[in-house]
Amino acid sequence: MKRPVRIAITGAAGSISNSLIFRIAAGDMLGPDQPVILQLIERPEAMEALRGVAMELEDCAFPLVHAVRLHDNAEDGFSKVHFALLVGAKPRGKGMERKDLLEANAEIFSVQGRALNDHANPDVKVLVVGNPANTNALIASRNAPGLSPSQFTAMSRLDHNRAKGSLANHIGANPADVTRVAVWGNHSATQYPDIRNAEAFGEPVMPNLDAKWISETFIPRVQQRGAEIIAARGQSSAASAANGAIDHMRDWVKGTPDGDFVSMCIPSDGSYGVAKGIVYSFPVRCRFGRYQIVQNLPIDDDAKQRMKATEQELLEEKAAVEHLLPAATEEAQNAISTRLRSGALRYAEEDALDDSEACVLRTDRLM
């Protein structure tokens, strides 16, 4: 059996994590042959709820779960982790301006970025789920000078899946038969879901689609889907967000299918004229634990306008927190090459020797 890998999840007692953790434990993210050590992180006041999550993990008797550790701080929670899913974030309160929300989350993700820098595995892969995800990923990255900016990503896979599902439903196809969908820009209502290069059963879909449906129904539906779900159920997306996070990390680690690409929010390297220094959703292909932007996709004037609008929103978000971003890491962010330094995993020798108080479940004592 493979050696276990360490996975940290923040906001681990929340609704998204309640779906996410159990699917990771079942092998949906890294495969049915990859054991895991789950390092679950919550605020001190939520630790009792987190213990309930750990009890349920034990009751599921997942064979892949070698240990569960509970933490109320990022420094211990990120110790030696290979994967970090940053789900927890401060939600937008009543009467809160967007600038206030950005600054509140800047404090959270600055701390997490420094903790990842100081305590995580050197080749840790980071996915930010908590909103505003793109700028939160930028903040964390800028506070981790010892890690490559390309190790920090944010989630647009939920939007990608929404676009793929909506298109498949419209044309009467299975989503598995729809390929080459892309989402550009911010994980917000300015995002641009792009199906101009999409195919179904290997054939282009655009000749059979009505332009009015695309501009007046499809694009707004994907952009506003989160708000639509809140209006319908009184809560934000949970299971679909967890599914997007699983898909994002699985493809990053295991690779994308031949002939297809997926959407990931990653540090811009200037491709397609997008400004450097922001985290922007691009179509990417993944191989051997690395990702790379798909180049030379045709972009018409309408697409350029939509891409520029979402880029502008990200630049405004960055400007709102610029005073909180360490100047020392700006050069590295702007000189990014959108590939990981290494797809290899490094293991700590003491991985199997954890009997600390934080460890509430171990199944490897007899191995």
C-alpha cells in the first residue's frame, strides 16, 4: 500500500467540509489506493462540532483513513501537509462593504499563508475555496515567500461544472460527453463561462446553439447560479462546491483527460493579455502534478470584453488589499511560470509516529 499523505482542511466543521471530508476519506480525490491523514482545522469555538465530525469518520470505518487530527490553529494544522484545502473564510455580513470583507479575509489568509510557508510540505498543493477565493489565494501566496506562487490556486471548477452541466442539459447530452468548456476570470458574477470551443461527442456545439440563448440564458445562469441556489434553499452551495474541490485536486494530481481541459484559478503569467499579479481562472491541462495554461484558443471581441471586465474586478480587489500584501513577494508573483516546481511528494520520517493529543483516530499501529 502507498504511504499516507497529509491533507489539511480549514473550516472543517462547516457545510462544504461536511461533504468534502467524507468523499476524500472514501478515496474520491486521490484514488482508492491512497491512504490519508486528515488534519482538520477549525476556530476554537467550533472544536466541539469538529469532534462530532471525527466521530462520524470513525463510525464510517474508512480503510483509507490512517489518522484524523483536530486543530484550532493553522500552524499545527498545516504541519507537513501535502495538500491544503482552505474552505473556511469570513462570510459577508449584513451591511458589510466588499472592501471590508476583503480586509477581514486578508487577515485570515495572511496567517494561513505564513503557516503554510513555515510548516507545510515544500511541495504542498493549495486550493482556496473560501470566498472571495481568487484574492484570498493571492493573499495567502504573497505571505508564503518560501513557496512558489504556482502552488496556490483557487476554485473555478464549481463554475466549470455548472457550465458543463447546463450545456449538457440544454443539448440533451451526458456531461461526460461534453468537453473543452472554459471559465475565465474571477469566481464571482463577473466570470465568463466560455463554450465557444466546446464539443459534444467530439463535434463542435456552437453551430447548433442559438446566440441569444448563450448570451441571455446560459452565461447569466452560470454567473448567478450561487445566488439562485441560496434563494431556493436558504443556504449557499455545499455538496456541489465540495464536488468542485474534489475534481480540482484530483485532476491537478492525476491529470486531465486527453483532448480536454479544465478551469483553475491560478496566478496569471500574462497569457491572453491578462494582467500579472492576480489569480485568474484559465483553461488548463494537468500532467504529473503540474498544470499549464492552454494557449492559442480563439478569442473574439465579445469574449475579450467579458474577460477584461472580470480581470478589472480582480485588479480592484487586489488594490483594496494592496497595503496588506508584503512588497517582498511582488516580484515572484509577477515573474510566475504557471507550472509547479515539482509534482513529487516528500514525506516526513515521523509520519507514522503521531500519538499527540490532537490525534483522535489512528488505524496504523499494527502496520
